[in-house]
Amino acid sequence: MPLIKLQSEGLNLADNFAFTGTVSGAGGGKINQVISTVKTDTFTTNSGTYTDVTGLSVSITPSATNSKILCFWTGAYGKDTTDNFNFQLVRGSTSLLENKLDPGTNNNQTNTFSIQFLDSPSSTSALTYKIQIKNDGGNYVNINRINNNTTDRADSVITVMEVLA
């Protein structure tokens, strides 16, 4: 089969091109560092106030004050009742994102969810991002397992990325 060369306005699109100039406004959005923590064990609480999920935190030190931190959390949970529960993403002691989950009527299963959040901390100090949960009804919520089950498990992951300006 013969090679077909595309041409448009005298420009041969089959040729190789090298860019040696600069582009105004380009350069931002590069990922400078990625840090991740995987939680493989379980966590259970019936607290009505926000409680740190042990093992679901990660620390990062931005290289510039105008860097942004892109946060991801993928989690698995189970409940012993149909009570709603809340979770929040926290930087230090500052709540960045809060959400309520409704497990519905079937609480005998592992449920999964994920969040993404772009933070602008304006800092070059070490920052700790973590997940906290609380239960509206005072019953138990489990991370990485369903209620009263020691065999059905899942893992949770928290990841942060420094995005350069």
C-alpha cells in the first residue's frame, strides 16, 4: 500500500516538526510531585463528631506558594444501619470539602465512592491532608469493610499532587 502524504496550504503534514520557540501563557499545570497512602486495614466509629480515619492521611510540601494541590480519595465503607454519615477532606484543621452519604436501605454491602478537590493553600510549609467521618445517627460506620463482616474487604487510597502554576 503506498504512503499517502497529506498536504494543506503547502504544508506537508507527513513531515516531522520541531518547536524551538516559546508560547506565551504556557508552562503551568505540570505535576511536580505525587504522594499517596493506601489504607488496607479497617476503621470503625460511631462518633457523632468528626473523627480522623486512621491511616487516611498524607503530607506534602509544596515547592511554591502559587502551587495548587490536587486531592483524590477513593474509599470503601459499610454501615450497620441506614443512617446517613458525613465525611470531610481536611487540610490541617481546615475543612475543605464536606459531603453526606446515604447508604440507602441495603446496608449489608461494601459501598465505594471517590472525591476530587483542587486546593490553593498558598504555602511552602508541610501540609497534611486527611479524611474525617461522623455518623448522624450514632450507629457504626466502617471504612474498608461492611458491617460485622471480617472477610469482605476493600482498600481506600488518598493521593495528593502538586500542580505547578
